[in-house]
Amino acid sequence: MAFFKGQRPEYIRLLAMASSMGISIVLATVIGLGVGYYLDNHVFGTSPWLTLIFLILGIIAGFRNIYIIGKRAQERENKLDKRNSTGTASKD
């Protein structure tokens, strides 16, 4: 536990950001699929085209979310590493 001394909240925050990646891609895909299914079967009747289009858009949105979350996690980790290498423990 000595490794986490003084840095624990920051590492927990990084872990939470990383663990939200899986939820993000699943949620975006399911929302895209649901919107496409609803539009196909209840509004336009163009089954399966809008379902497929919105499913693909949901998958793209999920991967975009993963990219954004990963980029934020990397920036936070770089900040943390920089602080550890300089020996200061200032808060953001």
C-alpha cells in the first residue's frame, strides 16, 4: 500500500475513467440500435436500413467515446508522472 500513499485518489480516478470505457461503447451501441429499430418499425417502416445505419453510428460513437476517455486518462497519467518525477504533490 505504500505505493499509493499520497496518490491514492488520483489512481482511483484513473481507474474509474478506464473502467468506464466498456460501459461507454456498450451504451452507445445499444442506444444507436434502439433508435434505429424504433425509427424503422414505428415511424418509417424501412426495416432494416435505419436499424443498420444507427447501429453503425452507435458503434462509431462508442469508439469515439473510448478515444476521448483514453486521451483524458493519458493526460492525467502524464500529469501524475510529471508530479512524481519532480517530487511535488500539488493538487489540480
